[in-house]
Amino acid sequence: MDMEQVHHQPDQSKQASKVAKSNEANWGLVFGLVGQIGYIIAIPAVLFAFGGAYLDKYAGTSPLFVILGLSIAFLASAFGVARVIKTITALDKK
């Protein structure tokens, strides 16, 4: 090994360490965003389904409001998931 190779090794290991930490941070953020998708889907579905069931019971229109509520929940969830996917793909481009 000549002196030039020995001199560049610490710089390369520092750079590799920075890249590894950056990748770990990105993966942590991505997993966090993916975890949000479950909540983005579940919460509107539960709220609108129970709300629709309550309205159906009150108005005697079963299953009209449950179906309407789940349709609204589907649309709200689709927009929320699209927003998370957009965030993830923006991170991927960095």
C-alpha cells in the first residue's frame, strides 16, 4: 500500500458512513409514512361506517348511509394514501 491509498481510506469510510446514516434515516421515514397509510384507511372507514349505521338506525334507511359513508371514507382514504405515496416518491428522488 502506498501513502496515497492510506490517506484516502479515512475519507472514503466517512463518506460511506454518512451515506449509510442517510439511508437509515430515509428508511425510517418511509416506514413511518407507510404506517400512516393504515390509519389513513382505517379511521375514516370506522368513523363513516359507524356514523352511517347510526344515521340508518335513526332514519330507518338501512343500509343507505352505511354505503354512502363507506364510499366517502374510500375517497378520503384514496386522497390520503396518494398524498403519502407522493411524499415517499419525492424522498426516493433525492
